[in-house]
Amino acid sequence: MKPQIAAATLLSMMIVLGIAWHAPTITTETTDDCLNLPEEPFNYANITLPFYLQAPPLLDADNTPPGNPITDAGAALGRVLFYDRKLSANETVACASCHKQELSFTDAATLSEGFEGGQTGRHSMSLAMARFYQNGNFFWDERAPNLEAQVLTPIQDPVEMGLTLDELEARLAGTDYYPPLFEAAFGSANITANRISRALAQFVRSMVSYQSKYDQGRLAAPPGPPNQTPFPNFTPQENLGKAIFFDPARGNCAACHGTDAFNAPGPRNNGLDLVSEDPGKGGVTGNPQQIGEFKSPSLRNIGVTAPYMHDGRFATLEEVIEHYNSGVQPHPNLSGPLRQGPNGPPRRLNLTPQEKAALLAFLQTLTDDTFLNDERWSNPFCADPVATIEPIKQDGWQVFPNPAANTVNIRIDGAAGQEYTLSLFTADGRLLRSYAFEGATFQFQREGWPAGLYYLQLISEKQGAVKQIVMR
Ligand code: HEC
Ligand code: HEC
């Protein structure tokens, strides 16, 4: 038997054994204080937006207040705050815990989990296009009058983050990294709740999604409203879905998800069943005509933001489409576009299965992978504590003595209380024994296996490594 086997043989053997090979790329940095920021802040203030996001009606929908324009240093500070667990009482939850970039800054959970495991009252919201909500109110029931007020609410919420603003200011002042970031953003190192609010609001307003397949089509089509002509880059199905979405006589979705931000200027009642259980906007204003009205959210990236609606009641977009197709409920405040004529009963779209599939295909064109992966809006902390489990490095564990007579010892460098599985294979890949253990060392006894070459496979989490051992 050959004492050495080719690397290719070893690799193919690992494939046969189903071992995932992971290059040891995870940083060993374990503190939450290690930041990975560019030398010069990213460009947030002067992102070149397509013409239709800089012209009416969206020009007038921009809710940026004159006193808090986006600056690169301000949004860069906002980014650090957004991802920092220090913003919650026990340092377990960040804004990003409930607003995940890959989900267009919402949460896959129906209700999100706060710092002590409590649940939020409503489903989390996507933050893409927050800047283009015309009336400038925030939350599903629009109880926050503007974004600067909104961003301080979760920090003080007893379920979400549970801190007072005084505690937060003192905590941030005690770090090394915040004073210089505040200085860059606001001209002095003073850390105040007002500055925290302004920086977070700048960061959230910078989250503009404008590079989806829809946008590519919009730019390639002749200028004019998006429903004027089919888009050259769309499939016939996507173009059919687009036509249904915009056509007042068919889907009429654009009545409330119109403009290139795909939202309405204010709240609407969209006929959800039992909508009165949550009074929505009416609960905030006390106006009975606003009971059951909720923010008309942007549909950008809607393909990745399931579940849907303020209570996350629909798991899929198919269910949402079926709601508008056949499920809209009567309500005194039901919005006009969802009725058959003025004050009429709920509208039924009666779409064919092909039309429903086309509408779905169109909604998927609003997914903007560049936005969902752009470093500008990503986590600036070096390592997420959950990702700091040390991968097994090929040279990070020892098997000795080798060749072995009876007892075989394993030692793993830097093992930190994780569980391992060690498996012994014959040279032709037959499993002889599997052992589970925890900690840095382990020992097993030879059980009458003949002399020759064997393989030891060590697995932790999803990472594995293989070594040869010779029995004398
Ligand atoms: C524990 C989960 C959780 C955390 C932490 C959290 N949020 Fe939220 N966020 C939500 C939920 C749930 C809603 C919707 C609540 C509602 O409407 O009643 C929401 C709504 C919002 C909105 C409103 C969006 C809109 O279009 O109206 C913004 C903006 C926002 N959050 C930003 C933040 C920021 C900034 C932070 C950190 C300071 C943060 N959130 C922390 C769960 C969370
Ligand atoms: C009368 C206004 C109105 C019309 C017309 C309308 N919507 Fe909506 N839409 C809303 C409101 C308001 C909400 C949020 C309701 C809630 O959560 O309580 C919403 C929510 C949604 C959501 C879920 C958003 C999220 O983030 O959870 C999707 C998807 C959606 N609508 C798609 C459509 C489609 C497709 C059409 C056309 C078939 C349509 N809408 C027509 C007002 C409307």
C-alpha cells in the first residue's frame, strides 16, 4: 500500500464522504469592537440615481428634512450604529437583527424577537425606499411623525432594545470607535441622542434600491411612464405581469403601489380579513375613518421580504395575489381602488392562472441583488460573534503517535468547547468507527484492525478535515 496518496484522491474521497471543504477564511477576531471601515467613507450622499427617481412625483415624495441631509460621514456613522448590538440593553440585538440586508432590511420571522426574547407586536418592515414615502410618517400605523423620531423608538422599546437614551449616550462615549466617528460626522466628538437619531436616519434614507431588472428595463425603454411600452429586457410573461400591475382595469396595483418607489403617498385600507383587530392608523389618530388603514409599503425587493402584511399573515406572494384576486373583505374604510365603483362592494380581479403567474413574475423583477449585497449597507463589524467558531484547519490538529500501535491521540488547536465527530475509515473508504466528543483532546483504542493505512475525519459544525494514520 502506498504511504502517500495524491491530493486529488484525498479530495475525491472527501467528496464521497460528503465533507464540505472550507478554506479557513473566518477571522479570529472575536470582539464586537473590531470595525472594517473604508479609509474614506463610502459614497452615500451623491449616489447617481436614475432620472425617474429624481423627477416628480418622487422628487416631491423625498422626506429628507432640510436640517438632516445625507452626508457620507453621517451615513457611515449610521451604518455602525445600525449593526451595533450595544444599542440594546444586554448587547444581544442590533437594528440589523430585525432588518437584514439580504431580506431588503426586513425579517423572515412573522414577529421579530427582542433583546430578552419577547416578540414585536407587528411584522418587521423593509427599509428600502423609506426616503420616498411622501407623508414622511413611519411604522405600519404611521405613529412616528418622521424618520428622525422613528429611529430612536426601537432603542427605547421595552421589547425591542430596552435602553434609555442617557444610557446609550454614556455607553457609546465609553467606546474607542464612536468619538472619532461622531467627530467626522458632526464636527465634534459629542455623543447625543439627537446626533444618533440623525445619523441613523441618514443611513436608512440612503437605502435606495434602483438596480433591479425592472430598473434596467425602465432605462432601456423609451422615456415615459413605465406602463407605456413593454420592456425590452423582460420576458413576455414579465411584460404581461407589468401590464396587469399598472392597468386600472385589470390589477390596478399601481393605484397604491404606483410611482417608481412602488408605494402610495399615505395609508390605505386594503381589505384584509379581520383588519379591525389592529386599528392601524385609526388607532393613532382616533379618526374612525382611518380604522384599518396601514402604510402602503414599497414593493421593491418584495420577492425576498416574506412573510407579508403588517401581521405577516401571508407566507407567499401567491397568497398575496390571491387576496387581491378573490379575498378583499368589505369594510367601511375599504380604499376606493379595491371597490367596484364608488362605495361599491370589494372588487374581484378574476385573474386566470396565467395572469396570476405573470403578476408574480413581474413582482420578482423588483428584486435588486446589487442592493441586497452592496457593502455600503453591510455589517461593518469584523466578525459576528455567532460566526467566530474556529474552523478546523488542516494543520490545526494532531494525530499521534503516527504510526500508532494501540492508543491513538487527537489534539485540536484552539478548540473552544465545541462538539466534534471523529470517524475512522479504511483506505478504501469503509467506516469503521465514529466517536463524538467535546473539547481539545480525545483518545481511542485500536480494536484489532490490521496494519495499514487508515483515514481519520474530524468534523465540527459543517467543517471537516481528513488526515492519514498508519497502524503498525
Ligand atoms: C426586535 C426587532 C426590531 C429591532 C431591534 C428594530 N426594529 Fe425596526 N421595526 C421592527 C418592527 C416589528 C417594525 C414595524 C413595527 C410597527 O409598525 O409597529 C419596525 C419598523 C421600523 C421602521 C419603519 C419603516 C417604515 O417604512 O415605516 C424603521 C425605519 C425601522 N424599523 C428602523 C429601525 C432602526 C433604525 C432600528 C435600530 C435603532 C430598528 N429598527 C430596530 C422591528 C425591529
Ligand atoms: C387600495 C390600495 C392598494 C391596492 C390597490 C393594492 N395594494 Fe397592496 N398593499 C396596500 C396596503 C395598505 C398594504 C399593507 C397592508 C397591511 O399590511 O395591513 C399592501 C401590502 C401589499 C403587499 C405586502 C407588502 C409587505 O411588505 O408585506 C404586497 C406584496 C402587495 N400589497 C401587492 C399588491 C398587488 C400585487 C396589488 C395589485 C393586485 C396591490 N397590492 C394592490 C395597498 C394596496
